[in-house]
Amino acid sequence: MKAVIYTASHRREGNTDRVAELLEAGVIKAGGKSEIIHVRDRDVRPCLACGYCDKSTHLQGQQRCILGKKDEAWAMFEPMFTAQTVFFASPIYFYHLPSRLKTWIDRGQQFWKARIDKETWIADLPRRTVHSVLVAGQPEGIKLFEGARLTLKYFVANFNMKLASPLTFRGVDAAEDLRHHTEMEKLIVECGQKAWQDATLPE
Ligand SMILES: Cc1cc2nc3c(=O)[nH]c(=O)nc-3n(C[C@H](O)[C@H](O)[C@H](O)COP(=O)(O)O)c2cc1C
């Protein structure tokens, strides 16, 4: 049993990487363990919109996408099936998720179609909750996090997961900014800890 933390920044050792460390610290505090996946380091090709997954109804898992295992997208999807709890840590880029993460999310179209077809390998996944932490440089913008939230919500629904209300932080811009806000850091550790506790509560 383990948690998976997907991080989406294209910048190394910035605020989002720090978020991942803090979430992991929370999971460990609660007695769990986690794997961090830095999406920027993975080779992910864009969805070709070729329609192959619409037609390949008899095929399961990675066989449903014409790109199959030609890149790392499928290996990155595997924890979405097996992790006890899932986290996304992302900065906001132009009011949305960074392009590498969005490229991978688009590859999830194959799961959307499998779910429509009521295929049991995806339809019968256990109900789980996904947690997200979003950081943005600007202090203002009413809908600053809305695009990212909606995309994550509908992506994770493919895996029978519900997106909890994202933890959002504004005015976090320079790479070390989050480290100067101990109150924010504390909230992120608590998020990791509580998420693991809730995910492992007996039925
Ligand atoms: C390409 C790009 C686009 C960005 N767009 C926004 C934006 O629309 N709104 C905002 O508040 N911050 C924006 N930012 C600032 C980042 O959200 C901010 O610097 C964040 O702390 C980066 O996280 P990181 O340290 O993990 O890379 C943008 C940064 C980049 C590189």
C-alpha cells in the first residue's frame, strides 16, 4: 500500500517539488509511504486523437491506446490503479496545469472511453479520493485555480476517484517562496497526513 504524488512543475526544486516533499512527510507521519513522480522527467507523447481507443473495445489496459507502451504514459498510469491514495502537486501556468501534465492527462481519453463502455477493469475500481495542492505566483485572480481543478476532477473520475477541494496558495512565485511560509507548509503536511489516515481507515 502506498501513496503516489504526481508533481507537475517544469522547474526543479521549486515550490511544487517542496509541496511533494511536504505531502510525503505527512504520509510518513501517518505511517504510510509514497512514491513521487516528477512528470517533467517522463517521456509522454501527445494523444493523437486517432480514434483507436473508440474502436478497441475488446482490448484492455495499455492495449487500448495505439501508443501502448511506446513511451512512459502507461507506466505513469499504473499507480492510478493501485495507489491507496493519489496526490497532484502543480503550479499554475497561464491559469491552468503545465503542458507536460496536461499532455499525459489527454492520454487518459482511453479510460474515458473504457468507462463509457462499462468495462469492468476500469468501472469496478474502488472509490478513492484524490488530493491536490496548487501554487500560483499571482496574489489575485478569482478563477486562478478553476481550470486546473476542473481538469483534475474529470481526469480522476475515470478511475472512480473524487477530487477533494484543492489546497491553493497564491503569491508563491520565486523557487524558494514556499519555504518562507511555515503556515502554508504546515497545512500541506497535514493534508498528506490526513489523506493517508482517511484512505486507510477500516471500512
Ligand atoms: C509558463 C508559466 C506560466 C505561469 N502562469 C501563471 C499564471 O497564469 N498565474 C499565476 O499566478 N502564476 C503563473 N506562473 C507563476 C507560477 O505559478 C509560480 O512561479 C509557481 O510558484 C511556480 O511553481 P514552481 O516553483 O514549482 O515551479 C507561471 C509560471 C510559468 C513558468
